[in-house]
Amino acid sequence: MLRDGARTLRRDFAHPLAGLSMTAVYRMTVPHSLLGQTGHALTRLGQVRLSASVTGPHDLLVQVLLHSLSAIDHFEAQLADSFPALEIRDRTIAMHTPKRMGWLLDDHGRAIGRVPLAPET
């Protein structure tokens, strides 16, 4: 599956130490006929950490890592140029993430403790 590109491996890292000081979560819409193609193409953009088809009024959820607030304009211009049928319906900006995937993070994005995602038995 890895060789065929059906699956890829993902590594996590301390985002602030890499100069990525903010996360943006976009809720977007795209015509259903372009959903799979667009979602897959978005994953090839370096800023994109997650691209997922979801149910509800906005059918595409995209999470990106950016260097600064000013990088939002450049990223959204890139989206408009590359995906003319894509419409941004909502965006949420996070300047600091205190927890990710069950790990408590310090101000530099390094793991300092664990909070299980599910109760341990």
C-alpha cells in the first residue's frame, strides 16, 4: 500500500521549532464530482496536514500549518488559483496548540505529558 501510494506515513514534530507558529482549519465546499480529486490534490500542498471529506454543509475539512498570520493570504490565493471550484466557507485559527493526539505540549510544541485519547483498561 505504501509503494502504490494508497497509504502514506506521517510523522509529528514540534511545529513552533520548525517556524510553524499557527494552525488554520478550513471548512470548504467543492462540487461533489470534484471532491475526491480536490481532496487528494490538497494533500500534496506542503502546508496541508489533513484533508478530509466530511458530511454537513461543508464537505471538505482541511488543516494547514503556517508560519504566520500573513501567510494566510498567500495560502488562500494559492487555493483560488489552483482550485477555482473550491469555496472557503469558514476558517478557524489557532496560535497555540496545548494538546495534540493525546500529548500535552509545552510552548515550543514538545510533548511534556500524555492524556490518553481513550480510557485505558
